[in-house]
Amino acid sequence: MMKKLIPILLLLVANIATAQNAVNKYHYVIVPSKFSFLQEKDQYRLNTLTKLLLEKYGFIAYLDTDSMPDAVFESNCTKLYASVEDVGSFIMTKLVVVLKDCKGTILYQTAEGKSKEKEFKIVYNEALRAAFQSFDQLKYKYEPQMDSENAVEKQVSPQETVVLNENIDKESLYAQPIPNGFQLVDQAQKAIFKMLKTSNPALFIGIKGTITGVITSKENQWYFEYYDKEILKSEPIKIKF
């Protein structure tokens, strides 16, 4: 029996180490103001509790409706995106906490937090706190990364850096993961597009207001293509993942 348990334990340790290395690169976590399995924003204060528990374990967490410093807003792909998912049944409530990167890749998922309580506010609170106990093993600690983008930024003058950032802010849209794809927001966090995944990773269903078309990548450039009075139109868009 012990011989069978050793490989399983080693695998668990290896998985935790891999998740830790991935998660430690991120300083900030964005928590949605509404979870998909609930009907209202911050229902039962579950979103606020998620934010507070992430902060307990060392993350800097924001609800997606919070005002954020420029450093947080502009670093779209240096943020994690948290979600809480209900994986339970009618008999028992089970919640898991998931951390994803800006492309929707799962970097860490907790064990199931369980509760058999009947009152919704109590059962969700209890199950969420139980799920967060997995963070004791994760032992998160932020480790700043020096990437090529930062290295180039340090080589230019302060004035040049300001100009570059202004151009990015005005022109780029920031991709935020949503179920089945992304939403593209501007600097004011206003949603401009929805991008819904297809079987082709370079092709998305694009929705802009009442207009539906496709968002496609051609030669490292993204385009929103749609028909307007039977005329095909193609608009270049800059997306920052």
C-alpha cells in the first residue's frame, strides 16, 4: 500500500511546485464582481470574500469593478484572473477556486471545498473557505520577473517611455477572459468587443454592440470583419493579451 502511495504523493508535490512556479510570477489578481453560478453581483458577499482570502495569502486583489492604479490596469498579462466554480450536486455544495492567466490557461485550481449546510449564505461561505485551504500548500510568494519588454523599457529615456505608453493606452484594447472567450476593454475598462472562441485559435466570433462578425488574425494583425449592407468591412484592432 505504501509503495502505491509514494508515487501519488510525489506527483502531488510536483504539481504543487509547478503551480507555485507559475503563480509566483504574478502580483495582482482580478476577481469578477459576479460568479457564473450566482444570479447577482457579489451575492452572499462571495466575491468580496474571495478577494479578502486572496489578500490573506499574499496576493494584491481587486474586484473588476474597483478603481485600479495605472500599474495594475496597464499590466494586463501580468495579472491573474480568479474564478469560483460550483462543481457540486443537489446533495452537497462543492466549490473550487481557479486562477487563470490572460489567455484563459488554468495555472492553479484548488481542491474541492465542501459543505452540506442548507442556508445558501452559510453553505457558500463555508465551502469557499474550505477550498482556500489549498492555498496553505501553494505557499504563494511573488517573485518579480525581468522580461525583455522591461529590459527595453529601461534603456529608453523617461520621455520616450511616456510617449510609448500613451500610444498603447489610446490604441490598444485589453483582453479579459470570460466564459468561452474574452472581452476587449479600453483604458476606462469599457467593454468594446466580445470575442467568442471557435475551433480555430486565430478566429473568434466578434460582437461589437449590435454588430456580429469575426475577429481574425492575419500576419500578426487582428481584424474585425463584418457585413454592412452586403459590403464586407474589415477594421484593424490592436489587442493586448
